[in-house]
Amino acid sequence: MNQPYKTKLAHMLDNGDKLEFESFVEASSHDDAVAQAKVRLHAVIAALATAETIDIDKTKVEMGAHQH
């Protein structure tokens, strides 16, 4: 039986940058929710790769932050 999940995925780059993705899915298990979120993330990245511009709806900038 499916239930709603909120998924959060993160891809860490070699330089310390991080790409985070959050989605809501209806899934039968944790593993199914992650699999669905990965498919959605791939579709979003493909769409952004071909977009002329990327709209940013939310930002957070911290002055004086140090990378850990």
C-alpha cells in the first residue's frame, strides 16, 4: 500500500558544493520513495541543462561562512 513520503536527496561534488533536491512522492516503501525521487531529480537536471535561464525561487547566503 502506498503512502506519502517527503524525500530529500543530496549530491556532493568533489569541490565541496552540494546539490539538494526535495520531492513528495506516493510510494510503497523507503526504497521506492528514493527510487522515484532519483527519477524526478534526473528529469529536473535534464530540463535545467537545456533551459536558457534558471529561475531561483529561494536563496540563502551566509557571509563569512567557511567550508567544512
